[in-house]
Amino acid sequence: MKVFIVIEFLYRDIISEKWVIVDWKTGKESAEDRNQLALYALYLKKKFKAPLEKIEIRNESLLTSKCRTYSLTDFDLDTVNERVQLSCLEMGKYLIDEEENIPVGIEYFPRTSYEKKCIKSNFLEMCNS
Ligand code: SF4
């Protein structure tokens, strides 16, 4: 399954020979920030054969003006890879035909009972129609 990612900024520091991935955050820090960057690092490793020790991942917070740099291990990449695989499997349960991208019936997608979520939902218009 093809996974699409959108890296905000990536450059190669030719002095340190490091690949640097930068992601700007407008909101609060979350545990997911590191996982998101780990996914980008996995892409670099697979696509460009970039050695993990030469990949630097960084969050720049626009809210606090702080920068956080993470170092990753093979375990981190294995974990994020596994999460992607599990997520694909979960999504696959909602398809009758994966090749044609045909979903199961609408009855398998119940509305949330926590309606506060709906305000920010990308599917609000579709859901209310
Ligand atoms: S609007 Fe979004 S969050 Fe609310 S029920 Fe529909 S899909 Fe779920």
C-alpha cells in the first residue's frame, strides 16, 4: 500500500552530512510529534538509504519558539513501521474491494455520540447531508 507523507522541510547539511527533517508546530507538543517525524525518517532510510545516525529530526514550535531535536533508534523505526502496517490492516477492514477502493456500507461508520468532535471534523458537511 502506498503511504503519502508531506514533509514540511528537508535539507542535507553538507558539512555534517546529516539529513535534517524539520516540522513546524502551531499547537501544543504531543507524543505523536516524534512518531510523525519517525515516519519521515523511515521514508529517508528506505528511499535514499540514509543511515539512521545521519538523520536528524526536529520540531520547531511557533507557539513557544522552542526547538526540539530527537534522535531515533532502529526500534523507533520498526515501531512506526508496525503502526503503519496495523493502521493499513484496520482501514482494510472497511473496504469490500481494496483494489477498487470500494468501502463497506455506511452502517459500518456510526456517528460519534461525542458531538463536540464534529465541529472540527473534515467530514462534517458530508456527514450532515
Ligand atoms: S461530523 Fe465527523 S466526527 Fe461528527 S459524526 Fe460525522 S464523521 Fe464523525
